[in-house]
Amino acid sequence: MRRKFIKFFSLSLFSFILMPYKFIYAVSKKIINQNLTDEQKNILFNDGTERPFSSSLLHEKRDGFYHCANCDAKLFSSNSKYDSGTGWPSFSESLPGAFKTKVDYSFGMKRIEYHCSNCGAHHGHVFEDGPGENGKRFCNNGLCLIFKPLN
Ligand SMILES: [Zn+2]
């Protein structure tokens, strides 16, 4: 009897502690696409990173646009895509206003994180060793993108 009570008590305490977290999570992150997988949600809303060389978009060379997997906003044109050799889909520039950035100090490194201006979902990091005129390299998780070919 006592044991059951303790078990019940600890379980309720646990869900009570989690409740505000879940609530804040749901309010601050706008999950628009209800079909996102857990892995996509972990990257988009928990600043996760997919395994390098795992994205099917790495070798995508068709003309088209890359959209946010969460909110469908247009983020990159295929014109700016290039093979950086890093194992993540890479772009020399984003479409105007597609992203907002913030400084990320995780893993003891100073990096610039960028997220979708429309829905706030995390997409990747931008570095200063790109091939274009502005020298940018957008290192994007493939799972955060949906490619829509022009033809
Ligand atoms: Zn978005």
C-alpha cells in the first residue's frame, strides 16, 4: 500500500514538474508542421544536429527552392547551393530576410546560429569561409529543409 502510494506520488510529482516545461515548450516553439519526426523536432526546436553525410539533399543538384520543413517559408535558392565537403547541405547565401541569427557558445565554441525568421526554428550555423562574394557558408541540417524543384 505504502509502496503504491510512493510510486503514485513520485509519478504525479514528475508530471507536475514537467508540465510547465511542456507548456513553455509548446508556446515558445511554433510547431506548424504536425508531421515532423522526432529527429526533425530535436534539430528544429532543440538546436540538434543531424549526422554528417546523412542528408539525402547533399547531392541534390536540380533547380528549385529549399523551404523550411516546419513553416514552408522559402529559405534558399538552388543557385547558392554548393558542395562544401562538410557533410551538410551548404549554401553561400540565403534568400533576403529568410533567417535571423544569434551567437551560440555551446560546445565551447563561438558560432553564429541561424533560425527561420518566420517560425523561429533552428536550421544551422553560418561560417565565414564560404566561396561567394560575401564569404558566407550556411551549414544547414538537411532534415530542416524541404526541396521543391522548379520543374
Ligand atoms: Zn520556418
